[in-house]
Amino acid sequence: MARLDVRDKDPFAHADEEPKDNISTGGFIFRAILRYLKIFIFFYGISAVIYYFAFGTLPGL
């Protein structure tokens, strides 16, 4: 495992550099929506499988 480089004692030495991922507000909101939508779909799928095995039908159908 590589050791952290802690020789640079000034935490603000590179504060004026541009961020690596410079996105707009709309892009940030879009990414957040996609992120939480994927999480919702994943957990809904797991719960739908459990519901199917418990009750023999899919929820909402």
C-alpha cells in the first residue's frame, strides 16, 4: 500500500487550480437524480423479488 505524501504542509497551496470535474448546477442535479434513481431501481428490484417469492405475484401488477 502506498504511503500518503504529507510533505506539503500548506493545504491551500493549490487552491487556485480548477476542479477536476467542473460541471454546471444542472449537471449536478441531473447526476444526483440519476444516482438516486439507480439506487431506487436496484432496491425496488430486490424487494420485488422477495415480494414475488412471498406472495406469488409482482407488486403493482
